[in-house]
Amino acid sequence: MKKSRFAEEKIIEILRQHGSGGKAGEVCRQHGISEATLYNWKAKYGTMTVPEMRRLRQLEEENRQLKKLLAEAMLDNAALKDIASGNF
């Protein structure tokens, strides 16, 4: 996944600026982002604080690693079943 060029603190700052009455077009132009990006961030992060956002990223990374481990274990299991049944 592509890494954002904005730090968590900056994303929260941009969302707060928009939430405090800043017009979407002006906020986006000021920070060099598209309105779609702003609304995607708003949908994903909503009213999160910086520590909550960091925790979310940690959990997403941990989830990615666990999914990878599960997929590898399932492949190993399937290979062992094929060998045991003689279908190799």
C-alpha cells in the first residue's frame, strides 16, 4: 500500500480545519490535496485524535502480518495434505 505523504498529525490538522468551518475547496487548495482525498480521510478517520490514529495504523499493520502468516500456514497445510494423499 502506498504510504501517505502526510503524517497523522497533518491529516488530523487538515480535518479539524475543514470541520471548523473551512470550505472543502479552500482547504484542499491550501494543502495540495483533492476533495476526494479530504472526504476519504474524513470517512476513515472522522473525529480521531493523533494517538487513536497511530493505534489504528499499528493494528492495520499487525492484521496484515497475521493474514500473511495464516495464508502461509494454509499453503503448508494444503501441501502436506497433497503429499499424504499421494496427489503430488
